[in-house]
Amino acid sequence: MALPGWIEASWIAETLRSSSDVYMAVNAAHILGIGLLVGAIIPLDLRLLSVGRKWPLQVLAPFLSQCAAWGLALAILTGAALWAVRPAEYLGNTAFVVKMLLLALALGLVGLQHLGRGWRGVLSEGTVSLPVRLLAGASLACWLSILLAGRWIAFL
């Protein structure tokens, strides 16, 4: 059996298909995860782009990063469960594939941002270097594109 078929036959997929209440709860948790993720990333990226300079980055950056991480974890776990219901169909959906590619890019940008020297300056002194600003701009564009691609899935 091919991997998508095996996933579609899993107990998670079977449970979600057989219970509209469970499906609804997982879907709501997915939306909550996305909201927490994007609701933290957008203000952080905007602050790194110098919007709202009165709020100290040494306080905001760690808090918003942690919120985004929890939102990402919830969105990935619930998204994987929702994907399991119809994996082959999703893999054939251009918008889903674009969303996954953008997600990989966004996670790469997060890694570059957090591993770079500039991030240490943000956390310790509240200073924002040009590379940090450029990564924040790319991150903002990427996460907004992921949201659009996610909505696009339903229309293809």
C-alpha cells in the first residue's frame, strides 16, 4: 500500500472521518494554532521592521517567539491529522503543495533569523541590524502567503 493510502487508513484518519465532533475540534484547534502563530509572527516581524518602536524588543521578541512556537506546534500537529483524512487529494492540490513549500521556506527563515548574530543583538540590546530587518520582511511576506495558500486549498 502506498504511503498516502496507509495514512488514510490510519486510526487518526478513521476517527476524524467517523466523528464530525472530533473533526470539528481538531479543525478548531488548527485554526487556533494558526491564529496564535500568525498573531505572534506578524507583530514581531512588524516590530523588527521598526513599527511600534515604543515597545522594547528585549521583552516582546522572546514572548512573541514563544507564542509563535506553540502556535506552530499546534498547527502542525492538527494540520497533519486533518491531512491524514485525504492525503492523496491534498498532495494533488496545487495550493496545498504551494503552502507546504512556503511553510518550509518560512521555517528556514525562522532558523536563519534565530541562529544569526543579529538575533542576539535583538534579545540583548534591542538593536535591529539590516539582515534582521530583511529576514523579518521576508518572513512577513512568507507567512501572509501561507495564509492565502491555505485558503486557496478550498477553492481548487
